[in-house]
Amino acid sequence: MNPELLMALVQTRMPYGKYKDRLICDLPEHYLVWYQEKGFPAGKLGGLMATMYEIKLNGLEYLLKPLRK
């Protein structure tokens, strides 16, 4: 796993919508599932959301805990 990508997940905030200003790593799983079915947005944001979806799907959230500090 790319360390820069993991850091981006704990530093990047959702720029719009119901969860505006929430960190990507803190987006609820149901929201990421909804986007996965609908299609993630293009660009970096979509890539981060897709990565967070995979992390949550596979129970790998523990990888982000040390980076939150």
C-alpha cells in the first residue's frame, strides 16, 4: 500500500454533499457502497473514495489508525 495514498485518506476532506468537510477515512461505509454502485467521481477524489471503500470492505481500517495522530 502506498504511504502517500494512506496519508491522503486521513488528510483529505469531502468537498461536497451530505458529508462535506468530513475526512475521507471517516465517511460511512453505506455512503461508500452507494458511490461504488453509482460510480465514484472522476479524479483524485474518486480514487481516494474507491480506496477507502476497499479498505473498509476488507477490514483494513487499522492501517489508518497510526496516521491519524
